[in-house]
Amino acid sequence: MKLILAIVNNDDSAVVSATLTRENFSVTKLSTTGGFLMIGNTTLLVGADDDRVARAKEIIQEHSRTRKKVAMTTDSLGRGLQKDSLEEEVTVGGATVFVLDVESMDKY
């Protein structure tokens, strides 16, 4: 058994989790915030048998798209978010996926 940690953009999380659930994966959603841009993300905890990991990753990749967004740069971090803060177009979205071995899993 594997535990898949998938960090996806909030805009994509509903479709990703619904598709995973529809294909009988166990999914838990956690609200998280990225450290670099301080943009909201969703971290999905997905339980999968070893032979279904590839399918879960396909679903995550298929429904996690990148997009351009104007965001405050890291130069603005020490000054707070002010009108004169520096803005920059950045790419957000996509997914970061970790696959971990699970020694055991119990449901009570």
C-alpha cells in the first residue's frame, strides 16, 4: 500500500478529489498554504494499492493545470503587502506528488 501526498492548486482540488473518489480511491483533503507565494493549496492524502498508484497519478496530472497569475514578489515580504509592492507574473498550479510506502493502515 502507498500514501500519495498531492499538493494541488485550490482551483483544481475539487475536480481532482472528485475524480479520485469516483474511481474508489480514499481521499482526505487538507487546506495548505505554499511557502513561496503564500497562495492557498490543497494537499490530498490518497491511499492506494501498489498497482493503482499509476492511475492515481494520471488523474492528478490530468486535472492539475498550470496558469499564469500576478503575485507579489519575495522582495515585498519584509514590507508587507502595500500598493507599491513589486508584482510579478508567475506560473502557479500543476501538482507536486510524493508517493510513500505505508507499513500498515487501519480503519476504526
